[in-house]
Amino acid sequence: MRFSILIPTWNNLEFLKICIGSIRRNSTFDHQIIIHVNDGSDGTLEWVRSQHLDYRHTPTNVGICYALNGLRPLVATDYILYMNDDMYVCPGWDKALADEIGRIGHKEFFLSSTLIQPRSFFCKSVIAPADYGQDAATFDEQRLLAEYATLPHADWQGATWPPNVVHRDMWDLVGGYSVELSPGMYSDPDFSAKLWHAGVRLFKGLSASRVYHFEARSTQRIVKNDGSTQFLRKWGITSSSFMRDVLHRGEPFDSPSDHTRQLRRDIVRSRLKRLLTALRDVHMRDIFR
């Protein structure tokens, strides 16, 4: 097995079936698939058991961070790959990642696949809009398979969101995903920031590894944490600045580089914003006393 694929799911059975089916049909290599079933009252738990997949189950939704960290003890390979349940992997997706890992030759990297999404998206790392269906009923799998490789895109800087892959030693070094960000808003850039501070400088998105993302948006069903403010307070820099000025997410990939000076400038600039946020909180507490 090449990768241990971690997939948290929360009553999204129809999408999960598409996701698992695509991994089985379109992967070049065999992989360990590990599911965290949140709740599962829609039949997900029974279906996962029937598929003889490794899994963990909680009767309530514990969110992304606890789900991913809870799956870590089940990992049987050197590489941990996090994927959402509303994704469909295109042929060759895993070979591109495996080949890149072979070329890198060390553990200090973070790689992402390139997403194809039906709705317009602001980030240059995503191929969008490219609508091949937004649910199981409208999914045009055959047209996607005929066209996915022809959609123009290049390798890009700033790997962050899933599908992403990291060596398990780097995962363990930074402690997995940060549970203080539960249920998970901004946990993706936070994980990248933890890797950055651990010395990782290779954050690369691969054009040849393509994955269709339905954008099912399970986050609309939960109470969200204030991840933006949490990220700022934790790292002393805004998430948008970290992505734009440090990782250069979405920019054409050239080579890994040390942006430490830029990071220091961004930290100085963001200190004022962090101070203003703290003053605002103090002011609000005074109002509601």
C-alpha cells in the first residue's frame, strides 16, 4: 500500500460511495482507506462495515480535527493523505503524487492535488468553474473522465487543502490537526503553518494529480469556530497573509524558497491587527458587563 487515505464523513453516504468508488477504480496503486464516521445515522456506518474498510465511529459529529487525529493510530503506511468525502479522484491522481515524492527524496514536504470545482473560486490553485455535477444525481462522470486532463493548469505554490499528503513523521512532529480549531474552520492553513514552523519549505500543488470536488459544504450544517481570529492570535499573522505572502498559494511553482524575511515583515504588520482585535474584545466585554 502506498498511502493511508483518511476520510472524515458526516452523513454524506451518496458522496462517500462516489469517493470510495473512484479511489478503487482510478488509482494506480493500492491504498489503505480509513474512514471516520461521524454519527452515521444515514446508513454510512453499515455501508462502511460492508465494504470491509478500516474505520472509527463516534455517535456525534466531532469535527475534522478530532476525526483525523483519531484515525492516526490506524495508519499502516509511511504517508498520510487527507481527503474529503465529497471528492472524486481522476485517473493517475495517486501516481503523480507518488512520483513526486520519489523525486523529492526526503520527508520535509507537503503536497496537494489540484481541485476541479463546479463553482467559481477565487484562488488560482483551483480549476473553476468546471461543472460536472454538484450532486450524485447530476454527476457527469463520463464527461469528466473525457475532459479532466485537457483542462489547462500548471503546478502551483502553497499546498494547503485536501487532498494533501505528508510523511507520517512530519504529521507526528507537528501533532496532527489542531483540536482547538474544532470543528475545523482554518485547520488547513493552520496545519501548513505548523509544518512551516517545523522547517518544511516545499509546499507544492500538482497539476497532474486532479480531483473533482463537489463542494457539498457540510460546514453549512455546523456551528463554526472563529478560525480567522484564532489563526491570527496563534501565529501573529492573518491566514490570508500567510497564504499570499509566505506560501504564495496559487502562484506558478518554481522552487521551494525560504520566505523567512517576508514572514517577519508580515508578523510585524499583523501585530497591529492583533492588538486591535484584542482591544475590540476588551471593549465588548466592558459593554456587556
